[in-house]
Amino acid sequence: MLSKIYSLLATLLLTIPLSAQQKVAYNLSFPNAVHHEAEISVTFSGIATDTLEVLMSRSSPGRYALHEFAKNVYSVKATDNQGNLLKIWKATPHQWNITGHKGTATITYTLFGDHADGTYAGIDETHAHLNMPATLMHATAFDKVPAQVTFNIPQNSNWKVATQLKHEQGNTYSAPNFQYLMDSPAELSNYDLAEWTIQENGKPRTIQVTLHHTGTKEQFNEYVRKTQKIVAEQRAVFGELPDFDFGRYTFIGCYMPQTNGDGMEHRNSTIVTSSQPLAKAMTGQLNTVSHEFFHAWNVERIRPKSLEPFNFQEANMSEALWLAEGFTSYYGDLTMPRSGIISIKDFTDGLTGDLNYVLLSPGRQYHSLVEMSKQAPFVDAARSVDAVNRHNTFISYYTYGSMLGLSLDMTLRQNYSKTLDDYMQALWRKYGQPEKPYILADLQETLAEVSGDKAWAAKVFSNYVNGSELPDFAPLLAQAGLELRKAKPGVATLGIGGFEFTKNGAVINYGTAVTSPAYKAGLDRADIIVSLDTRKIRSEKDLKKVMDKHKPGDTIPVTYSSRGTTHNATITLGEVPALEVALYENIGKELTPAIQQFRNKWLGSQVKQ
């Protein structure tokens, strides 16, 4: 009888999932923070293979390019559970292999971090700002295993931990799996904290604002009040907050002089960083807050299938970033006047810049909006040492997608008595709430359902998303009492972005656009304009005197130096193509009650006039 019991127990033990016997535990310390170093250990228990493969990530959630985080890791060692050194060797630039572990291995290493933003790590005597892919080694065999992370706070530092990780006890936190761990940045510092609770479907949602900064308590309180308005406005777009894991969402802010400007979304938190103080840059910082919080719905839960699961060892490409990032940019900006933080004039000034960029850039000659999205691995914080032609071939899917969002919002309001809010709510119900990843066909189908016009939805996707066309923005904006018009009609231009004036002539600082008079005349970056219309060009004043004499369409001689060779050519001047968005009330046009009503419904009743 006993032998049967022992046999049954043995069988049961063998059928227990291996992941239940595996453990991952991290320990982080900062004894040399003054020199930007962290000492990190990770123990893997329950290793099932002879060789344990340990890696540093090469990419990071919210980014799409490769970053090679292993470059900042050194002094790597491995020991068994008795403290004996194990054989360890580097198999690839970002992978270490370990043998002889007998089921348990502890890897220790030093991490250098001096670039605090949403992607990398920044460590000094004031804080430890940690993006986990840039910080923690991992083993793919343990991807589904819960992880425990303990932060050892330096003595006399007053540091506290801000993170979306689940709090266990003291300074120990946990993640349910590898994907969540890598998506959970942390800021260790003496930050300011404010929080409030919102009841949603009978469950409390706690919103935290943690901010490491140099400003006053009054400035922090103002920042918190405006963040509360942003949260309320975006909640209204979707009708509810997401069901945050562990019931909490955390804004992790760091506005310190040594910090790099950035914003990075995560499932239940965001990193927002800036080197500017609140007193100088609060409005711009809140715009980043607005963008990143909208991601709690759009991209974190309303998520393209092409990003599932996120690959930490390769670049991540998606055809849908025009919606995931672009529509988020549209709402990030739109939330600012809706919450009363900026005026309608400030908002339209932003539209002016965005429309100029999208409408006047030549990139649509080369790529559709979908193809622009697929360029992300080359442009999203990617590094390139060689010159690129991106000023001609690329338009950011952030801005391009944002302007498509604007056009759809205006068209839905004008033709279908619907709004882009209705569209985002429909995507939320179908794909966000159930966390069902979407494909492009799903987005088109949902637009057809919301508008009730299948043919129009098909046109939007064939012409604007998979194609390179754009709608006519002028009549769309006119509904809201905004006039899109030429900013400098009749003013002549060379079409050159910027000069450095020297005794030898005017050096062209940037690559010329294929649509510009300069490009057509053969001029390019680093060429030096020696004379124009027979006048030597040594200053801005010299250039202005020539241009003031001419009008668009005039052809004038130009002498320029290119790579040591002097050239003589002619250039046909163009008209300054710049556009502006003007408020009817500022240009003598009637702001009718119907227009004012449309504007208020679009921008909200809180908007400052």
C-alpha cells in the first residue's frame, strides 16, 4: 500500500508544471551612484537545462528600434547556491551562457547608466531612474515565471520607489511574468507624491503622481490639479478608465537638469522626463502627460496584433502606428484645450505647425501612411552615423496620423453626426476591454460601423491609410471657424531651411527638399552660396536684399561651391509655401452661433478663448 502511495506522489510531482518550481529574484544596490553605477544580482532557481542562457534586451516597450542595452553591462560573474563560481562565457554581444549550476545560478553584474529618459537608465546621487530592459538581465526559459525585485535604498538618501510593479513588502516588488517586468520602469528618489481615487464600475482606481523635480510645492500642486483634469477629459472620451492591474496607475515624472526630455507609455504607468523645471515648461510637460496617459487605452489595451508579443531581442515593426501613436498625438493635443490648460489660439498654433509639416513635406511621394509606420525601427530613437534622406522620404507617423485623426473627426462630425470619440469608444469596446489585438481590417470595419458608411470607410483606408492622399483640410476646419490659408502669399523663397553665414558665403545647413527651388537648381546640404543675382552673400541682410527685389517665378543666377568645386547655375524662385490656421474672430470673419456651437462640442466648453 505504501509503495502505491509513494508511486502516486512521485507521479503527481512529475506532473506539476515546471514554472511552479522556478523562481526569479533580483536585487539592486547603488553603492557607486555618484559614478552612475548599479550593482545588480539575479538568481534563477529551478533551471531545467544544462546551460542557462541569460540575456540583456535589445529593444524596449514603446520603442521600436534596437538599442543594445548590453553595452552598459560589465563585471559579470555567476555562482551556484553555495557561492562557487560557475563557468560563464559571452555567446553573443547580448547573451551569456552558464553551466555547472545544479539548478540554481546567481548572476551579478555592474550596470552603467547616465541617460535618464523613457528608454535607458540614469543613476546618480539624486536618483536611480530605471527602464527595466536597460537594467535587468533575463532568461527566456523563465519568461512565464513571476519575478521578485528588491531595491536596496542607499543610506541617508530618502529615496522612495515609484513603479507599477506590485508592492510586496518594504522595498520588494513583484511582476507576474517577464513581459510585465520589462514593462515596469522605476524611479527611486525623494519625489513628491499625490494621489486620488476614482470609483469605476464599483471598483476603486487609484491615480498617483510622483515627481522628482526642483520646483516648489505650489508648482507641484498646480501640476497635479491639471493632471487630474487631463485624466477626467480622457476618461470621458472612452467612458471609463481601464481596469488597471493592482488597481493603480502611476505617473512617474523626473524633471531634473540631468534628465533627457521624453515620455514613454506602460501598461499601468508612464515615464515623463524633462531637463526643464516646472516654472519654465509645465505646459509642454503636461502635453506629454496627456499623450502618455491616452496610451493607457490606445496601444496598451487597444493594441495592434503586429506588436504581440513584444520581441525584446529584435526591432518591432507595426503597420498601425499611425493610429497607436498618431491618434494618441491628436488626443494628447486635443485634451489640452478641452481641459482648459491652453487657449484655442495655442491649440491652433500647434495645428499650424502640424499641418505645415504633413502637407508640405515631400515624403508622401515615397511612402503611404502604413509604410511610414513601418519606418519606426529606423527613426524611433534609433541611431544612425551615416547621412539619410529622411527629410525627403519620411513624415512622422505621430504627426501624419494625428492629422488623419483630425480629418476623420471633422468629417464624422460634418457628415455622420458622429465624432472620433465615438470611433475610439467602439475600438475600446471591441478590442480594448477584451484585450483582443486588432488588424487593419478591424479598424476599417469599425469605422464603417460607426459612420454607417462602408464605402467611405473603404475610401479612407485605400486612399489615406494604405495610400498617400490627404483630404482637403480647409472646408473641414471652416466648420470650427478656422481658416487654413497661405501665411506669406507672394513672398519669394529659395526653399532652404537654414544657413550659416561665413566670409566665404552662406552654408546650407540641411538637406534640400525635392520640391524646393534649391534642390531643382542642384543645391544640397553643405554647399556654399557665394553669390545670388550677382550679389555676394555673407549675411542674412545680404540675402534679404536680394529676395526683396524679386517675386515667385523670377529666375536669377547663383554661384555656389560644392565639395571644393565652384558652380554657376540659375534658380527659379518659388513662393513661400507656409500655411497658417487663423481664427475667424481674428481675421474679421463672422463666428456664427452654429460655428461656435461646433467649436465648443469639438474643443469642449472649458477651452480658453
